[in-house]
Amino acid sequence: MQMFNGKVVCPRCDGNGLIYQAKIVDVKLTVYICDECEASWISADIRKDNFQDLTTFLESNNLIYSKAQILDLGYEWKK
Ligand SMILES: [Zn+2]
């Protein structure tokens, strides 16, 4: 995992985005989301080959992006 100022760099968009932790309130799931390309991970195992699109992830949980309650938990999740 590549780090920048204590934050995790997104492996999908090659350093453009940083990964923040978020809680999808509707389904009580914690996910990790890139602030640039919206790749998302359901675990802290952030790799280029295991992300899904946030929209796709939400849809697979019967949620719509514009209506989902997504709580931003910040970038400081990786200790
Ligand atoms: Zn990204």
C-alpha cells in the first residue's frame, strides 16, 4: 500500500486519489473509498485488483448513490 502524508493512495487511479474510510449507514457497512475515482473496497486490503465501483457496490446492496447515507470517517484509518 502506498502512503502519502499518512493517507492511503488509490492504486487504481495512480496517485490522483486518496482513500477515506466511510460508513454506509443504510447497511451498516464500513468501506474504503477513493475520493477521486470512487473505487471502493469492503476491507482494508486495498489492491488494484479487488476494488468495485462505489455505484455498483451500492446497487448490489439495493441502494442508490444519490440516496445512500454515506458517513465520511476520514483518511486517518491506516495506523
Ligand atoms: Zn482512485
